[in-house]
Amino acid sequence: MKHDHWLKAASAAVLLFPGPSAAFWRLPCRGRAGVARIDPLMAPGRISDHVHVVHGSGNFAETADQATLREADCTSCAVTQDKSAYWTPALYFQHANGTAELVEQVGGMLVYYLLYGENVTAFPNNFRMIAGDQFQRNFTWPVPDPPKSEWSGAQASQFALRQKAIGFNCLNYNAAPEPSLYRHYLPDKAYLDENCPDGVRFELMFPSCWNGKDVDSHDQKSHMAYPSEVMDGVCPEGFETRLVSLFYETIWNTYAFKDCEGEFVISNGDPTGYGYHGDFIQGWDPDFLQQAVDTCTNLSGEVSDCPLFDLQDDEAQGECRFDVPYAVKAEDVFAHPTGIPGNVPIQSGPAYATEWWTTATSTSSCSSEISTGLPSILPTTITPSTTAPSSPSPAAPTSSTSYTTVSEDVEYDIVVVKEEVVVLLGEDGEPVATTTGSPLTVATSTSTSSTIITEPIVQATGVAQQDHGATAAAKRDQVPGHRRAPSQIHNRHGHGHAHRRREYQAGVGGWF
């Protein structure tokens, strides 16, 4: 059965994968295996700091590898021979009252298996990798991307290519589609409300150049590198082995919050999009995957055109779920009253985000009633608006636009404060009075980080366009030099009847 979502994706594939050698297949993962704070790559054996949406093997868990994933009796994706795990951070809408609501995911996930380059090799046994950096909070290169033929020096570095491998595609099915990886930041809510009636497609390209020996590395990244043009191009020295190229697409129904006050935040506390990332653990039989790489070269991209694949329908995909660990089973990841699940602070940058690790545990109209139900099959379409937005896509800079790069140190303070709190209890055990002492500073520190901002400069004949489109450079409120008030860590001691004592530490100093 065809769905509008997949038809739109098939049309967009012409933009994404031009050329006669761009054989590929699109793996639909219509079901969602789960939503939880677990991440077997970055937090093996423990609770993760932020929420992920997971597709693939039903054996996904806090500790998972190829062997355990392949032992699963189901997958939430269409090809039953694939027991891989694919996951990314979730998208939340933080309401004005502080409640964080999981945004509706449309159509599950599409995973593109792209056969770029020569002698494409299947993922080896026990292979795993991560794309993106959850702490990144700025983009240090010209916007929009210059032609790839002009990428050189720092713009062609692995650091730059990693940032250019992220995309946020404004969807309006009544207008011409944006190219993939066209915009490397998440537009703000005003722009999304005005221009994106069919939601936002989050896009992530994984590196495809392998060092030929390591199936993993200390950071889950160093064994891989990007080719010179992110998707295609030349692999760098030492990473000449070309693996299958993975590309994730996930659509979020941001338009459902058009009349709501608040902001969109990725579950790792990122409202900018620069810290978007994704994880992959391979769950194929490598010999079978190599056979598919060599055989399934139909340019249609349809998995149904590959005779090797055994396919299951949407309903079967939607029935595959992993067991959520007991430690977070009761955590409401759909509507969290105190902000992003995990007490994740929102860090807007431009400084590199700080670690905040916590294991605390804790639809939609804009009313206080929020649905937390999870359908077994994720919806496939958003009803398009009957009228196109006035500005469906941002204009490119004029010929008089040039760019300047500014590097500046950003200094911020971390202050640890201790405060005495005395709570007097009555005979019935209820508090009758509370007194507090004067805050005492017990520790201070100053940290300095460097960041680079690239901004458009227009000659006297015009004005630099600074909107929410592809021509916008880093946001003005993210320019370094604006020193914020020092954050405080409160370590309070409370005394009650019978000298009851409690201690806690809340918050982390830094750029919140």
C-alpha cells in the first residue's frame, strides 16, 4: 500500500540522489520500537541523559550489540532480515508553562541505504557508529553552503563536514521542495508556523569512509570519516574503504503547535538543531547485506524491487516494541510537566554545551490536557494547508554579499552556593515555619571557550538579510561577547523535627 509520505519522499529523492550511479534503497521503518532514555552506545548499561526515538530491532536495550539485536523476533522496519537499531533524539515542544510535550512523529523513519562510490562494502560484524555532536550549538561556516567545488581548507575539514551533514527541511507540499541538507539549523517557531504547514523533516547523513579495521572507537566516530562532499566525493587518507552510506529522515508535526506559545527543543536540550545526532548498530548478516549491495541497484529506491528482501506490512512493523528498562518505565516521555525528561537544561549556545548528567525520573491542542497514547503505527500524512505561505523558502544572498569570520573568546562563571534551610515541624509532622540563612559561596570558577561566527556582509547598496531562511548566519543573540549572569548551583541543607536532614544538588552552572 502506498502512502503520501513515501510518495513525497520518492519525489524528493530525485533532488537528493542525482546521477546514474546513485543506486539506493529506502528502508521504511513505519513502526517505532520505543521512546525512552536509553542509549547503548553512549550510556551502555545505564540510563541515558536524554530521550531517544528508536526504530528497528525489538531487542534494543541499555546494553545491546549485533548478537542481541539479531536474536530479536521482530523489527519495526519493513525488511525482516534487518535487525539493526536506528535511533535519534526526540523533538519536544516546551509550552509556556514549562510542560514538555513530545511532538508527533509522522511516518516513522526512512533510512536510505545509498551506494555511493566504488566497491561499496557491507557493514562488518559488530559495526556501530554515531553521526553528529549533541553538544554543538553553533555553525561556523558560510550560510548557505557555497558550491561544493569551492570547499577547501577548513571548509573541507571533517569538523566542517560533520556540521554540514545535518539538515532541517521545511515541508510545504504545495510549494517546490527544499533540497536535502539545505539548512543546517532548526528554524524558530515563528518561521515554522509561517512557512512549514507539513512539518519539518530532520535529516542526518552518516560518514561512509571506513579505516578498514575498527568496528568501533572510543567516541563511536573516529573509525569513520566523511567523503569530501559529505554524501559523495573522495575518502580521506586512511579511510579508503567505502561502506554503505546511511541517511536518516524523520518528519515531525511541528504545525500542530501553530497556536501554542513556547519553543521546539530537541531532547538533548538543543533548540538550535546544531546538536542533532543519530546512532546505528548494524544488525544484518554481513554476507546477506553484501549480496543486497551487489544486487539491489534499482534506481527506484523501492525495497519491493529487491527480490532478496522479505517484507512485512505496516501493522507488523507497528507491533514490534522493546522492553523499557524498569528504571525509566514510569517516566512520562510524552508529556513531562517539569520540562524535558531527564531534567535536561535548554542550552542555546553559541558556546559548546556543558554536561548536565542526571538520572532523575520524573496532546495537542494548547490546553492542559495532553494525550500520551502511542499508536502502534505512526501516522503517515499531515493534512496540507490549503494556502501556501507567503515566503515558502528564503532568498539567496545577492551578488554583493560577502562573508566575514569572527573568532572571540566567551567567558562565563560557575558559582557554587550553600544555603542553610531550617524547617520547623508541628506535632502532626506538618511544616509550620521555614527560615533560611544567608547564601554562602563555597566555590567559584571561570571558564573560557572560543567560538567562530560567520556572518554575511553586504556593501552599501544593500542590507544583509538576517531572517530565518537559508541565508541567515548564526543568530544575533548567539554572537559571542554577550556575557550572561553567572549560573548558581544550590547545595541546600534542610533541618526538620528530630534533626531530619536532606541534601540535594540542583542544576549545573554554564550557558543555560
